[in-house]
Amino acid sequence: MDRAACWATSLFLLMSGMLSANVAWADDMYVTDQLLVGIYTDRSLTGPPVKLLKSGTQLEVVQRDGQVVEVKTSDNNQGWLKASYLTLEPPAQAQLAKQKQKIGQLNSRIKRQWTKAANAENNLKKIEAENLKTKQQLERLTKQSASGKNQSVELQQQLQQLQNERKEQDNQLKLLGDERDSLTSSNSELSATLESLQGTGRWKWFTAAFAVTFVIGLVAGIALLDKRQRKRHGGFRI
């Protein structure tokens, strides 16, 4: 009965640990991606850092030496850091910020283009109205004056010019819209990648917490069982 009680106690401790882990995970938290990496004058990476760099900082590689790399920043600061801190591709967060910036710039450009297109449309309507008025006047006149013909030709030229301008702006709007859609799609993919990475990290933390809790519960159960056995046998371990 004592052994059964010990194992029951061990199981209770294990379940309590699991419940504690679940309570600890009631509020989701994430490791920040704003990491700071120092670069050092000496390749041994000792002493005060020359500069602290944020994750996503673009660097120029000067030379490599085993597990360390000498780099140069855009503001001409030079130093050594671990090669494991470097990657060929920008971090997902940096790519996401860059994509958002591009999308914002494109949206501004598209807005300006739509404003130009609206102005061109208004000018077209104005020229068309003037041209129609001129044609109606010419139809009512039995004898056309040279000045009236010149006015009609001039308006026709302005109309054609505005039509060409509107067509060109429509083409620009289409190209900008396609580019914006492409960036939006890429931005969504990066967001999904970040969510996937965050989810993977959270699962790893949960697995680690479960493993630690299991070990603690098991050790506590074994210790309690050993204590009871020694008590039954006069302090001797069997």
C-alpha cells in the first residue's frame, strides 16, 4: 500500500506540474525579434563593443576567420562578431517592414496617379464641351470663317493630346496596381511565415516545460518512495 501511495503521490505531483505549466501558458508571450549584436575591435570578441547592431542591419563582410567575421557598417564602423549571427537573407521581420514600406509608397503613387487621371478626365470633358459648342456654331453658320476653323482644329488637337495622356496614365495605373498586388501577396506570405515561426517557438517552449515538469515530478516521487522505504527499514536503503 505504501508503494502504491508513493506512485500515486508521484502521479499527483506530475499532474500538478502539468496544470501549473498550463496556467503559466494562459497568456501567450513571444521572444522579441529586436535583438542587439555587438561588434568588437578584437577577433576574440572581448572588451567593450564598438557598436551594437539591431537585427536586420545590412553589413559588408571584410574578412572571415573561422567562427568569427569582420564586418563594416554603412557608417564605416568596423569590427568582429560571431559568424552564426549573419545570414544571407534579411530576417523575416525586416523583410516584412520593407514590404510594408514599399506598399505605402506604391499606394501614395497610385493615389497621385488617380488624381492626375481625374484632372485629365475633367479637362477632357471641358475640351469636349467646348468642341461640341464650336461644332454646333459651325453647323448654324452658312459661311465658316477661317477663325472658326482654326479654333476647331486647335480644340481637336487638345482633345487628342488629353486622350493620349489619359491612356498613358491608365497604363501606369495598371502597372502600379499589379506591382502593389504582388507586394501585398509577398507581404501576406511573410506574415504567415512569422506566425509559423512564432507558433513553432511556442510549441518548443511548451515541450520543454512539460519535460522539466515530468522530470521534477518523477524525481520527487522517487525521493518520497526512498524516504518511506528507509523509514520502514530503520534508515537503511534497500
